[in-house]
Amino acid sequence: MGWFERARKASAAQRVTRADERQAAATFGELAALGAERERLMRDGLAGVATIVGIREGVATTALGVWHELALDVQLPDRAPYRASRRVALELSTAPHIAVGASVPVRVDPADRSTVLVVTHP
């Protein structure tokens, strides 16, 4: 049983260890950082479209799950297209829109074009 399951069952008097608490805090910190970056890019990012040209599966694993790296050909209005990459933590079998050849909406950091957010829902 993982830390999340033990934390969920804690109200049923199951033991939650300090290691579980540390893991939960790290996970919530990671979620907060990702949420803040998403909010910033949705607010300030340049809107564009990217074509997924490659997917490297399982490049990393964190408490949020398995991360995959998308190779993207990014097109912003009035700019030359360029290649970028973005890591995503999702189950690919539940995201049929994430596939090689698919076009996806993106937001790009105006100060750092290598920072690209794939917009799954606005």
C-alpha cells in the first residue's frame, strides 16, 4: 500500500508514517509548482499550435506518475517554426489526443521559447 492510500485511510485509524507525510508534502509541492507554471503560461504565454513529432515514454517517474517527453514542432503567429520538448505526466492510453502527428494548442513563455505548455483544456 502506498503513502497516498495510507493517508486516505488514516481516518480509519491506520498508521501514517513521517515518511508518508514527507512524500505527501513533496507531492503537493510539485503539484503547486506545476499549477503555478500552468497559470502563468495560460495568462502570459503566447498562443500557438504544435505538432507532436515524437514521444519518448517513461523518461522519469515521480509521485505524480510516469513522465513522457513530447517532441514538438511549435508554430507561433508571425514567427518561424521551431522544435521544443515538453514532459507530461499522464497515462497515454487515456489521452488519445496525445499521439505522433497530432496538432495540439500550446502556450509559450515569451521570455523562453523552450518553455512550452501543451493546453489540454483552457
